[in-house]
Amino acid sequence: MCGISGFFSNVPLIEGEERGRLSRMRDALAHRGPDGHGLRVFGHAALVHNRLAIIDLETGQQPLASASGQAHVVFNGEIYNFRELRTQLGDYPFRTRSDTEVILALYEKEGPAGWRRLRGMYAFALWDEACQVGYLARDPMGIKPLFVAERDGCLVFGSEAKALFAYGLRPTLDPAALHQLMNFRYVAGEGSLFSGVRQVPAGAVLAWGPQGIELRARFLASTKVPDTPLRQAATLDIGELGAIVERSVASHLVSDVPLGCYLSGGVDSAVIATLASARTALSSYTLEVGDDPAEADNAADTAAWLGIENQRQSLAVPDVVGMHRALVRHLEVPKVNAVQGMVLAEFTARHVKVALSGLGGDELFYGYNAHRIMWLATSAGRLLPGTSNRMLAGLFPRPASLHDWSERARAVAMLAAMPDWARVYGLLRNVWDAPQPRREIYGEQLLDAGLPDSFAWLAERFPTGSDPVAAMAAFEMENKLVNDLLWNEDRVAMRVGLECRVPFLDGDLVNFVRSCPRSRLMPFGRKKYALKRYARRILPTRILRRPKSGFQLDIASAAQTFLKPLFDTYLSEERIRAHRLFNHAFVADVRKAPPHRGRRWHWFLLYLMAQTHLLLEEFHVS
């Protein structure tokens, strides 16, 4: 796990003239690689690396050259099958013990097509000096980030946008991206909050040459969900599923440094901790937060049952403004549930350099309440045709304002929207976009920006098919998982030099599960049915029967307590009027109302607004 940056240039480079710029790019990502750094300038390319040493501690320095000297690479991530690949590439003259070198070996033997054989999480840049071609590649699940921008004949890249700013790009706010963030609570697709800065698509290989950029491959491995599942078996083979889960966890244990794991009171992290601790020494780390007050005690009970060490940390934030300044500096986007991960990562990094996470289990195995609600909605849709839905919804008052937005109001709107499943999904996930709410929430700068319609954007991208629940899961795997959950997990961990691994997002496991009919993974709306059936074989009943606890803040209460200094500072009338993005009247109305969970989405909007102001000032955004 590391940080990479650099650029490919149409104009010939002079090494001495580029050193200053490259040093600034290196320094911008120093937190991602505290164990070393390197840079190299070629005729038309420059590669920069910040190293977090996990594998091959002695000879894994980068940029790394191929055996022929033709290709050079900087790499961020881990290749979990690198030892098998080294064996298969046995006649290649390897000079290190690192996983990085297999990227070069595959390229020299098979070209970019060889990278389809990589199993892991990765983002890398490769420069072919002989062919004068540069490549950028990102893993199929989008676990590792990679940003690009074009300027003055150069394709500039980096693990974080701040490396591009260190190159010389000026941070400029993209109003459409901010509007999307306010609706989805993340920037979906392949953009960012900054104009001109975009992401390399998950699973893509970009090729750069004198004629420009070419998309050479959209997916290095297939993680797309077909409309018709490939597996039509009457039952799901739980033994086969279990074997793939076990192989995935085992592959994620490759390391030359000690390992730890995040541990909650739930099933996902318990499965990973159980399988990992059976193979290697393991410590576990828990944050005292969750919907269930006994969450941390449940995690400690799981650890005691496994016989592994468990350490826990309270959500203590002595300097909430300073913490959020660091948070947005590293995330480069506002987030509503990032403080928890930041505190947990910082705590874990004091003890280990690698942590296993249960992230992805809910997305893959239909584990969220939202999955069940969507299933209930589709069941209702089968019983009531669209006209009946709208007539029934018409019996209830519709909210005239976002101030009236509530769980009941959303349910009525969802009922009226059926069978427009893209819209139903958007309402389920609290997409609120409409002319009246815009006037209530936004200030002059956003109201004048000509913003796109969020529901129309969603309708263009929401998968089609006979199963809206599977479509929801597919959309979230490509958007919410990548640009919200994985984005957050990478940034808060790498801020403190911690590598976070996600075994549930292993390519073999993802492809197996996503090719199974949803009806076998979640029969009769039973959340996480398939994974729990397997988990019965390895976990005690008391763990399996614990209620699900969300890893989230009670935002309405937090805004009145430990987050209050942040709200007071960055949602002051003075700041709101200075930035002209949001409406002070809306902010004041929400803040003076008594806090309760039914209005938590209003408080989330305010939380995003406060962080947006902070981010604009932290990055000096124009």
C-alpha cells in the first residue's frame, strides 16, 4: 500500500527542471508512504512513489524497472496471488521478492492483457520507455483510488487529488458534483468535487501516447452484474460459497508485517476474524459506537470466543474542528459517517500496519435494511398496479417542502413512484432533488449554476432487469461502494499509514456471488441469508442472532453535543453568506428545531454543508 503520482507529457522533460514539481507531488502524498519514497524522470514521463512497506521490506523500492529495463512502474496496493504468478512466470528473471514485480513481468510477457491475471487491490502507472506509452490501471472493484487531469499536453495522475494540485492544477469547485453530493451523500460515477479532476474507472486500463488517451480495457476482470444471472441452480451450494470465502480470507493474509482486524459485534467481521485467526496470529480493534449500545461488548465477546486480543477505543474527539479539518483534507470531499472510521484507523495504526475489514459483506450479500425495504416495495408492486399505487398514495398528504420530509413522506412518495424503480430507489436513499427543495437549501451560487436533475441522472444509470433489488445492489456496487465506502476506508486508513484489506471484495468471491440469483442469496427478503447459512458452520448461535448495528452517528444528537463547535463555526451566517452556496434560513430552521431521529437527514445536509465550507477554505477552492 502506497501513494503514486506523476505525469505523461507531450513535451520532452528535463530532469533538473522537474525535480521541484515532483518533490511537491511526493510530499503531498507522504502520509500514504511513510517508509520511503522515490522518483524518476524519463523523456516523456515522470513517476513518483511513496512507500508503505508491507511485502519485501528490503528490495521493494519504487519506481521499479523491468528485467529488460524497458518498462517502469509505480504501484499502490497488494497483489494477493503474486507468489502463484511468480511460479507461473518462472522463466522471468525476478530480482526482488515483491508483488510489484509481477506487474512488470506480466507486461513484458503478455502486454496489458496479462494484468487480467492479477488478484488484489491496486492502482499503478507503467511507463514503456521503448514504445513511449504510458498506462494507468485500477482494480476491478475500485478499491484503490487513482485520479487524473489533463493540462498543457500532460496527463497528470495521483492516488489523491492533492498530488494533482501539487503539480500545479488549481482547485476549482464543480457545482454539479456538489449538488450530487448533497443528494447522494457521495459523488457518484467517475468524477470528483473538483472541476477537471476525474477518476480512472474501476477495472480500467488507460493508455497514453503522443496522440492522447485511449481506453484500452474497461474491466480487467468481470464484476458487472448480468441482467440474467449465470447460475440458475435451484439451490445455492453453501459449501462452495464457504470454500471461496475461506480462500479469499487466506489470500488476504499475505504480509511481511503483523496483521490486525476491525471487529464489530456483527457477522461479517466475525467471519473474517474467525477464518484469519485460524491461520495466523491476529489482534482486533473495536470502536465504541453503533446503533446497539452493546456493540463494543459484543465485539469483545466475539474476540474472547476466538481467543484473540481485542482493544477498544471510544469516540473521543477533543478538537472536533481540527479533526474535521484533517478529515476533509484527506478525504477531499465531505462525508457524513467518516469520523468513526478515522478514529478507528488512527487507533489501529498505533498497533499494526495492516487491518482486515468486513466492508463489502452487506453490499455483496444483501445485508442492509434498504435491501429489504426495496424487496417489500417490489412485492407491493406485484400486488398493486401502478395506477392503484398512485391512487393509494393520493390518500395521504404530500410534503410541500423539504421541512416536511419524513420517513412516512418518503414511503408515500415511493408508493406513488412505483414501478419507476430508479425513482423508488432514489427516494429510498433520500434523493430529494426538486425545484422547491433547491430553493430552500441552496444559495445564489448553486441556484444559478444550471444543475442537472438527480433523478434523471439516476434513471440513465440504474440497471434494467426484472429484479429491482438486484438492480439496486448492482448500482451501489459500482457507485456507493466505490465512491463512498471504499473511498472513505482508503483515505482514513492511509492518512495514518495503515493498509486496510477487504476480503469480501475479492474478485473470485464477487464473481461467484453476483452470478447467483438474488432469490437464492436473499430468499423471501431474508437479509444476508446465504452468508449466515455458511456462518452457522463456524460461528456460535449467539453471534448469528445479534441484531444488526449500524456503524453510524446519531447525527441529530451529535450536532447538539460534540459536533456543535463545527456547526457553530462553519455554518455561521457570515460564512454562509460569504460562500453563497447554501441558504441560511434553512440552516437556522433546522438548528432551532428539537433534535430527533426523524429529521436526521436534515442534519446530514447541514453536516455536509459545514464540511463543504471547511473544504473550500482548506484547499483555497475558487
